Amino acid sequence: MILIRAPPDQTPPPMPDIAKTWLSDTQWAQLKTLENLEAFKKGGKLLESLEQDSLGWKRWFNEEKAELADLPRSVRDLGPYHRMFLLRILRPDRIGAALTMFITENLGVDYIEQSPFDMEQSYQESTSITPFFFVLFPGVDPTPTIEALGKAAKEGSWVMLQNIHLMQAWLKQLERALEVVEEFSHDDFRCFLTSEPPGAMQGRLWDLIPEPILQRCIKVADEAPSDLRSNLRRAYSKFSQDSIDECQKPKEFKATLFALCFFHSLISGRIKFGAQGWSKKYPFNDGDLTICGEVLKNYLNNAEALGTDVPWPDLQYIFGEIMYGGHITDFWDRRVNNTYLSVLITPELLQGANLCAGFKSPDSSKLEYVHYVKYIEERFPAETPQMFWLHPNAEIGFLTNQGISIFQTVSEISGGGTSGGSGDISAAKPVIDNYMSQLPSNLDMIEIRGRLKEEDYTPFVIVSLQESDRMNLLLTAMRSSMSELELGISGQLNVTDNMESLAVDLQANKVNALWAEK
């Protein structure tokens, strides 16, 4: 739990001045918590080591890849698992890379790399009484895949109900209908359900869709991956050897199609960088890619029939201004998009041009579809922001948010309770005692207003009074909710969902939702 929540110690010692220049008070308190772990006791007290060897710790803290760099002398014997505790607190932007290395070494690469979704394989695992539940993401539509698979069904009718999150009043009837289907369905019957993921204000998916429906379904979340290699693998899987065979200029088609897939991966991958990638989140989708592939094939076939050269400027314009550019509204974003195409969709592809640093366009005269797939797996370099033509520091914000999101998600789903907590609310008792001892008394608004004269009521004073009233509401809510939780822990009150939620938030050092409303 310490790795997941990184709880700060409630009574940390004062931070030395030498550490204040690069450590926050929260990080100092979290490091104090690590001193209770046996692995961190071997080299002496952690905080004392950090104070005495401040330069060594700061040097490691500033390393570009801290997960690979040598640790300070006192903790140099830490294994990969306990090294992640330090990264979790001091370098949250590198915890994702450390987790990737740890999982790869202990479980294998299959748990890290996302293979393209295979509907036919999933269909083989299904039965007539297990519906498919597709979580829809921007740019992903399972309908064409299901329709193509459905043409092969000889008996039994299929049903596809889309966007069921918009029909919540009817979902109870759907739940009952699925129960009836279990008794009377044809062996070849299949049911497909789709729903958008809940927004930030809607809570979790199981708050929108009845839990019995979700438990009965095979759940598919075919979200576009965030890493460049998986994006390229997924993009190239939208085509096949048959697509190549249909083109009369196979050499040019194979090279340009591969560059087009790489371009699609780049512009999709830039989304993760936030405003540094695109000024807004554009809905680039698989349809853009497959249609561009068809346009490319038609243009090359026409060029072969007319005996002309490949119309590179025309392809750049159609891809950049019409297909992908149709989503883009910002001038500078359009310029970035067209610049990618002006570099990637060129005649130099046929001479082994660089698609990015360390990754060349292979010789299309010697490779077929399966060889390109193998080339992606074996020759793709380690991903860096420079591959997107971005500064190396561009990924710090994304990686930090990714690391925080990973542990926040694990914390929310662990334990299976209604609040996502572990169920041991008594562990919040020390935190309650600490907070209650530090909470100030409510402001005496009657006494404060009594000292003011009529001419003192300036806009600044009025705002101060309003904020003071709100502060009193917050202090009252905090004091009363923690008092109720104390009574619940002692058994004098029945424990409610709000109490459980508060206990989890206190242990996770998180602002409770009821407090945030004040």
C-alpha cells in the first residue's frame, strides 16, 4: 500500500535547509514513511542519509533516467522493487519506465505491449449467452469489424445495441432480456453492446451500467495505445497482403503505406503531450488511415495506367488538407501536420529515407507484408520525444500524470468495496487525530463584523468576509465528518458509504469529495 498511495508521515522532522531547494514538504514526509520499511533500514535512517549526502541524492534526483542511474551510497543495495518506492516519491515521471522494466523482467513483455485487437479470435472465445461489451474511444468504431465478421455467420441472428449509456432507464429491461436469452438463444446468436466511457463528472462505468450486465459480458476496450511502436503495429494491422496485391505499383505502395502508418502513429501519439502536442484533442481515427490507404492505391494504379510518376504533392495535399486536415481547426496544428507529410511522403522513401532518428524506411522491393510486421517488432528504436520532433522535456508532464494515474486507478479498484478502499477504516484513526489537533477554531464572524464600521465595507473587505464564511463551512464539515468517522470506527455509529470514502481519502492523502464541495 505504501507504493500505491505513498502516504506522508503525520509527524515528520523539520526539513533541513539544504533539502528545501529541491524537495517539497510532502516528499519529505513521504520519505519519512519509508524509514519504517525493513529494506530502507539497512543503510541507516533515510532522512539522515539524505541530509548528510545531499549532493549525492540531488545528483540522482536530476538524472534523466533515474530508474537506471546509480542510487546514493546508503541505498545502493536496494532491489528493483524497492527502488520504485523512491521513484514514486521523488521522480514520479520515471515510475512508468521503472514499472515497465519490472513487469517485463518478472512477467514478460506480453503484459506491456498491446497487440492489435483481433475480433475473430475474440469471437471464438464467446458463446450465445456472453455478450460483447465495447467501450468506445475517440477514433475507434467496432461496427465495421463486427459487420465484416457477421457476414460469415450462416445461422442465428445477431443484435448490436449501440450507446446504451444513453438509455439508463431501459437498462433494467435489457438486464432481464439477457437472462431470458440464456435459456432460449440459438447457438450462433451473438449480442454486441457499446458504450462511451463515463466522463469526469459521471463517476465510474459500473455507476452507469448495471453491474450484472458488465459481469455477464466479454469487455473490450480497444483504445489506441499511447506508445509509438504499438500505434504503428496497430495502424499497419488495418491492412493486409491482399491490400498490397491490389496495387499495380507494389514497390511504391508498400513504402508509402508504411510511411503513412508511421505518420498516423505520430499524430495520434502527439495527443498524449497535451497542449505541447496539439492545441486540442483532435479525433483522428482508423477510418482516416484506411481511406487514405485506398486513395493511395487508386492514385498509384492511375499513375501506372497513365504511365506517369507518383503524384507526391497530390498525396500530401489530400492526406494533410482533406483527410487528416479535415479534423484540424488551428493554423499552427495544420502546419505541423503538413510538415510531417512533407518529410514522410516523398520519393526518398524508395531510397531508404529516415522516418525518424534510428528508423529507416526499409527496401520495399525486398519486403512483403509479414516482413514489415517483423521489421516493426525487431527494428523499432526506443521511443523518445525527439521522434515526434519535440524537446526531450516535453514528456515530463505526461509521464508524471501517467504515473499518478496508474497508482490512483489501482487504489480506486483495490479491495472491491463501494468506495474502492481496502475496508479497514480503523487505519484512518491516526490521520483523524492528527488533523483534529491541527484544525483551527471557527472564525467568530459576529465579533469580526462588530469591529467594522460602515465605511470599512470596501470590495476587498466584503470578499474577505465571504471567504471567511466559506472557511467556517469547510471547518465545520471537516470536523463533523471526522467526528462521525471516529464514532463509526469505535462502533457507536453504523458506517456509511460517506464514512468509508472519507477513510480511504484520509489514508490516501486526498481531498474528500464532500469537503471539496464546500
